[in-house]
Amino acid sequence: MSSARRAEQWAGVVLATPALLAFTIFMFVPLVMTVWYSLNRYSGFGRMRFLGLDNYRTIVGDPTFWQALLNTVVLTVVTVPLGIALGLGAALLLNKVMPARALFRALVYVPVVISGVAAGIIWLRLFDPLIGLFNQLLGSVGLPEIDWQGNGLAAMVSVIIVTTWQGVGFGMVVYLAGLQGIPVELYEAGAVDGAVGWRRFWHITWPLLRPTTFFLVVYSIIGSFQVFDVVYVLTRGGPGTSTTFLVQYAYDQGFNQRRQGYAAAIGVILYVIVLAFTVLQWRLDKRRDEA
């Protein structure tokens, strides 16, 4: 091996070392520790007691866990396609030449930079059953008011609304980047062949945005399975367990009930679920590329 080649390899190692160290310290080590905690009974104080797989056996018979998992899946199934569709629609609209385009882009993106706690407080006021804007609007048109915090279905709808509202701006920005990366020549060639309007979108824009969509689907699924701060402020998981999600349930078990080993087991299961979704989506997208 030549000295130049060896120097190039060492330069790569040196450049990659900070990222590898950060990954090891902040991701790999915590993951290993979480798996270890999940095999023990631990309250956060004193010594651990090794239980093996007992925490996982307890989870199998825990109805609250299954309710939290169902709620998380429902949130994912609704918010992911809805958020992606709205983000794509906003990107298509704001990719055109129009007055105050930069202002409208900024307004759509603002919810992304608002913290989850602040967003939860804002929407908590809007959903207030007595003085909230939504019930005032419903009353003004003669419709019955909704108990957003006291009704399980209404509480879930409120979480879906807020979660989708927070994610549309990010999807818009990513889709805008994808749209601006499509060569204009393709649209010109398509126009010659009669690809205009809906046909232009379906045969040119949408296929070329597939990698962008794949990224957003994976990102959105991971984000929906990790939802916590907005729900904690907005509903606290209530009423009952109607808006209890996996991360919130793990937080409650770990810090309120002092069952940190059990909470770690929930975290490990959550990690496996998200990993399985990601791998499945990747394999499906790869098969479409091969086809």
C-alpha cells in the first residue's frame, strides 16, 4: 500500500473518530444500559435485583401497555399519511411564484420550532371546554360543544390535530428541497408528450419524490412513536388511558412508579418496534426500486 493511500485512510479514521465517539457515548452505551436495566428490578436507588425476562413477561399481561401500544399505532396510522399529504400539498403550493411566498413558508414552518410544551399550552387553551376558541366557534354555528379533555375520542382527536400541525412544516421544507431538485427539462419534455396538470404530477413529480417520501415516512413513524411532551401537557394521558402512549407510559413507570427496570423493558420493546417498521419500509422501497 502506498504512503499516500495509507495517509488517506488515516485521515478518514481521524475525521470519523469524533462521530463514532459521540455515537458510542450517547447512543450505543445508553442502549446497552437500557437492555441491562430491563433485565433487573431497579427503583433508581439502592442495588439492582436481576429478574431475567420477568419484566417482559409482566408486560405481556399488562392491559395498560397494550392500550398504550394501540393508541400509539392509531396515532401513527392517522398522523403519518395526513402529515405527509399536507406537507406535500403545502410544498406544491408554495413552490410556485406567488406574492409573499417566503412569509407563507415561514408561517407554515413556525410550529416546527415551537417547543412541545409551549405548543401543548397554546392548544390547551384553544381546546378548553369553557373558554376555548373551538367550542366558541361550534356554539356560534349552533353545534354542540365538545369536552376535549373529558371525552376519550375527542382527546385523541385533539392530540392528532396538534401532532399533525407540528409536523406539516418539516414535511413542507423537505418536499420543497425535493421539488427544487427536479430538472425543469423533465417537465418541458413531459409537456411535449402531453404530461400536464395531474398527469405531470403523477408521472414526473411523484416518482422523483419517492426517496423524499421514504425519508419522511420513516422519520414520521419514529416521531409518532416518541410523542410525549405535547400529550403530557395537553391531556396527561387521559381521560383514563385513552391518550396514553408508549413513551408516556414508560415515563410514568420509571419516574412516578419508580419501576425503572420495567420502564426500560418498555423502551426496548419500543426500540424493536420502530426498528422493525424502518426495516420493513426500507425493504418495500428497495423492492419497488428493483421492480
